[in-house]
Amino acid sequence: MHKAVALSLLLLAAAPLAAEERTPTGAFLVDVVVARPAGLIATLVGSALFAAVSPLTAFAAIAPPHDAFAIGAEALVLTPARFTFARPVGVFTPDPSDRYN
């Protein structure tokens, strides 16, 4: 029990050291209250839509370049999931390489 408490305190104390800059409070609140839940809903709806159109995507993947599943998954599932789960709090736009830093 004492090890778990000590480890959690150590991790909490180290978190501010890794922070590069502070996120404005307004951006933080908008992100946590609006953007993250909307991103989660978009991820769930996109996943359901991707599952629903998968049979049609299979027919589209017959012809070269055979990347219909990758394009569909990227657009409907991966992009909203990255926006929701891989993005730092308060950052809304990706960098030029389409990654959130």
C-alpha cells in the first residue's frame, strides 16, 4: 500500500516537469467538456458506420490499389480516435504531419 502511494506521488510530482507550456483554462474546459465527448461520439458513430459499410468496402477493395479498408478506417475511426485519445489537452489542430504534439 505504501509503495503504491509513494509511486503515485512520484508520478504526480513528475508530471509538471514534462509540461512544456500551460494550457489556457478556457481551452482546457472547452476541450474536456465539449471536444473530448464529441470526439468519443464521433469515434463510436464512425466505428458503427465503418462496420456497416464494410461489405461494400470489400467490393471496392477488389480493384487496385486495394486500400479501401485503410482509407475508410482512417477517415471514420482512426482520425476521430486520435482527436479524442492521442491529443494533448487544449490542442485542437494537428501539426503539418497530421499529428498532435
